[in-house]
Amino acid sequence: MKLIPLLIASITFLFLLLDFNDRILLSDAKSSTKESYQWLDSHNGTPQLSDELKQILQGASLKFGKNSSESSETSTEGENTLSIEQQNKQQGVLYKLYIGDWLYSLVAVIYPEGNSKVPAFGLLRGENLKSREVKIKKIPAKKLFEGYRISIQGTKAITFTHDKQNRQVLLTMYQPKSLIDD
């Protein structure tokens, strides 16, 4: 019966010796390793490129930039835009909404705190697909925006109702899970 407590005590003593060895005796070896990686601390932990490699990459990017601009001139303009017919068919739950040359996505829905005179509004991120210009637009509820009547649907969605075409688009801040799983 005295064998079990003696066995437990010896195992505990062994673990204490190993812990002491790791913390005290091997700390000198670890400090020498820290010195060999001291250059990481001087660059905030990010590796740095040599000047020669930077020049090679810059030259390659300039060459790539010329090739991509030449190829974009030969490609059809408005490759990423939707035709007017396709835009007029947009309805239902969408994550992005095409209006003209602009692609809109919902960034935020804001309810002013304690001020009932100021209506809720949405913030849209608009990107002009031809010029790549990006703008943030504030759209108040119950107002017209590009031919659509705006209504706020909670904190993550806005309904766009087209006045003339009798169609609705629910623009959500996040892509619905059912569309991701498909």
C-alpha cells in the first residue's frame, strides 16, 4: 500500500525536474536563439526584401501593368457591368445591386439614437465599374434613389422598390447562407 504513494511522489518529482530543466537550464539556449532572430524585432516581425529583389519585382510589375492595360483596351468595354435588360430583371434578395455603371453593396443601416425626427438611413458603397471610382452614399428611408423607393428592413437589409417596373430588391449586408451553400 505504501508503494502507490511512493510511485506518485516519484512521478511528480520527475515532472518537477523536467520543468526545472526546461525553465532554468534551457533558458540560456533559448536566449541564444532569440539573438539569432533579433532582426525580426527590428522590422516588427515582417521579413524584408533585398534591394535587388525589390527592383526585379518593380520591373516585373511595370511590365505586367503595360500588358494588362493593352489587353484591357482590346477587351470589350463594360465587361463587368450588366446590360439595362439584365439590370431591369434584378429582383429578390441580392448582395449587390447594379444600377447603370454602378455596383452597390450595403455597408450599414443606421438608426439615429433618441431623435425620432431624423429617419433611419443606409450607407451604400458604390463602385463605378468603368472608372473604378468608389463612393459611399447615404440613402434615407422613404426617399427615392436612382428610381427606387427606399425602405429600411432591420439592421442588415434595405428594400429597393422600383416605382415604374413594379419589382423589389432586398439588398442585404451579407450574402444569405442559402446562396453560399448552393
